[in-house]
Amino acid sequence: MARRYLTEVCLNAETPYYDVVIVGAGVSGLYLAAALPLHYKALVLSKDSLSVCNSQLAQGGVALTLNGELNSHIEDTLAAGAYMNDLRVVKAMVSESEKVLGRLLDYGVEFDKDEGNKLNMTMEGGHRKRRIVHSRDTTGMALMEALIRRVRGCPNIEVLEYAFAIDLISDHNGSLGVSYSIKGLNQCVASNAVVLATGGIGGWFSRTTNAPVVTGDGLAMALRAGVPLRDAAYIQYHPTAFKLKAGGYFLISEAVRGEGGHLINSAGVRFMKGVHPLMELAPRDVVSKAIHDQFSTGSEVFVDVRHLEPVFFQTRFPNIYKVCVENGIHPETMPIPIEPVEHYHMGGVMADSTGATPVKGLYVTGEAAGTGFHGANRLASNSLLECMALSECIVRVLETKKPQKPLVKAYKATPQLVLDSDKPNISKYALREIFDTALPLVKHNDILENALEKIKIAFEDIENTELTTTEEFEVFNGLQIAKALILDALSIKKSVGSFVIE
């Protein structure tokens, strides 16, 4: 059976050729682009403007192991992941720490330092020692500013903003290129090396810390190209999200608890004391479930920093303080109301420790990758480490392959459509409701099975329909992702890590 393309794709001698095409322009995509040798001609496709991505929202920092102290970081990663991690991948990612830090400092990232001018390491949930470098409480913004500046100055890198990647173009020999839409026009580029850096799936949830633009498009592109997902049902709910007056959620960084913040219930009790030896600094899955259990009793839950020195909190977490005050909460005198919301997808496109997928020439990095690094639950601040460490590994692989002359293999494929078919009758909002209902923090098999039936019906409407708009592409992608996640969830028979089934 021929593979499904969402639009017609065509490669010929006139098609633009790049040594590398990077789909996604968050930390993982831009870091990889900046690290490429200057003789590599690269194209970066950004779904929105360069400043709109999840990476921009990252607060806590980057978990890094320096001075060769790998074992404790490895053990903390495994423990947080319920030992469902791939040990080889964990070792590979953690081992890139010093390389990543050196490159970031070279790019001009300004991390916080102590009075002795040494990196100020903080603590977060699941870590047994301070190993997280940070730039106040806006680390993601600091990384993105430096990476955008670096990439803009690289003559070998072309960036296309507002370019929606539609499909990976491939045949039995591997990657051939990418199709994308820009300003309503569908285009194709040729390349024998494509890197998916499209991030997670949080945009499909109404209660999330993610940017709406993050809809897992790279996962669906890979699925259509025949690459399966790994750990698809492992979705992390961050325990401490603050609901904004204007709608949406703002993350109260785990670093707040790392610097001494407490979790209390409506009675003022630090309920984590009886849940886990690390109390507030237990792994995220443990804390989120404990908060869920508090809600089940009718209690609210708060992050309490009233016992901390106000000047310290305002200096260390200026953005968190500002957002709280703007929303009527003064942390020095009032506890901050929080709740768990969707935050991170541990699963992703199946790949090995070098980012390589089963399709020759197709690589994946960052949150889009399913390497087994995180296991069933991600350790705090390992996400930014993975974004850059896995990109380092991919660059090393690409460096062993000399860029080919721009010889484009002729290729054409047309979707098999039902010409009189109506437009799909499921909207993004309806699909988001399916994600919310089927994949909350605590899942139930009967609800999962009901959601799967809804997805099958929606697929019957859309599978052979002509798709022309970005929203229609996103809905098709979302249906594919939802189906993969729900099928994986139904295959897991007991709770493990972030996956809770009742």
C-alpha cells in the first residue's frame, strides 16, 4: 500500500537542495543548526516566528553534570523514569553536559553566578544535588536569544518563518526532502538529511503550559513515513501551574521548591511529608498524583514561599513574581494556588542514541524524540539537556557524511482522494476535547476506548479528503497522534511513572 501524503509532492532538477533540513526552530533545532560545520548548507523551517515556541517558556534551567560526576545524574534520571529508561541513551545524553555548556557559553548565554563568579546551580524535583544552571527564571528565553543571534549570523543557514512542514518525502532508500506550506503555497525542498525538531504535543490540551503552536506535527510526519512512536502514552503533568485571570496557565518553576518553597493544602499542611522522602522535591509524577489526591478530598493546593526572604524570591524569580502580582497574588504574603496540567511528552519518534530513526537520513531531536532517555517520567530540567545533547550527537553523525552535490532524485506522489468528499467535520477544538477527556493525569480504559471510536469515525471522514489549510493539516496530524497515544495507553496494564490508570 502506498504511503499517505497530505498534498502532492514533486521533486525534480529545479527543486532547491539543502545538505540538511531542520523542521522546528526551538532550542533543539537552532542549537543543531548553529553547531553544523559552515560548509553545510542548512534550511530551518519555523512554524511561527522564531520567538514563538515552547523553548521560550522554559524557566528552571539545564541539568548538567560537570567535573565527570555522571553516576548520580544517571541514577536520578533512572529513578525519576521508574527505571523504564534506556540506560545507554541516559549515559550518552548526560555525557554531553560539558560540551553543551561550553558551546552555550561560547554563544554568549549568561547563566547566573554566585559571589565567587562560579555557576550558581539550583535544585529541582528528583535531583539529589544541585546541578541545574539557569538564567534567573527565564532560562529558555536566554537560550533562544543567544541561539537566534548565532543562527542569524551563520551564512550557511537559511531560516523560513511561518513555514508549516507538511510531510517528509521519502522512498525505500530513505529521506528525499520535505514538503511545506508558506503564505498558502505548497513547496518542496530536497535533502538526504532531515531533522525533526518539532517539539511536543501540548497544544492539543486545553490545560497545558505549552504554546498553542505545539501540535506534534513532526510525530505525525514520521508516522506517515513509516516510523513508529516510542513511549507514546507517557505524558507528564507538571504539578505546579498557576491559572491566569486572562485564561491559560503559567508555570511556577520547580526551582521555586528547589530554593525552599513548600506545598501546602487548604489546611496549611505540608502533605508531601507523608508521600515521599524528598517531599516537595519528589519526582513530578509523584507530586502531581499527590496533588490530584488532595483535590479529590476537596482541598486546594498552594506553593507557599511566605517563609522565604522576599528580596531573595523577587530577585531569583522576577518573572514569576511579576506574573503572580499581575494576577492578584503577592507571594510574600499569599500562597500561590496551583494545579497539575499537561506539560511534557516523554514519548516521541523512535530513535537511537544518535537521533537516527529507522528511515535512512531522518533524525529527530528534543521533545519530538522517543529515545528512552526519560523513561516513564522526565527528571526536571533534563528536557533542555536532551534538546542540545541529542543535537550534538546528530551533528557528529552528519560530520562523518560529506555533503552531497545538489543532485535531486526525481520523485512525485499524489494523495488518493475521494473527489466528492466533504471537508472534515472535526475541528481543532473538538479534537482537543478528545485529548483532554482521554488523556488526563489519571486515565480510565473505558474512556480511552470511547475516544478511540470517535477517532476512527473522524478518520473515515478525513482520510481521503483533500486538505488545503494549515488547520486541516494539524487536525489530520492530531488524529494520527491521538490514535497512537490511545492505542499505547490501552496496551499498558498498570500504572508506571507518569502513566496512571484506574
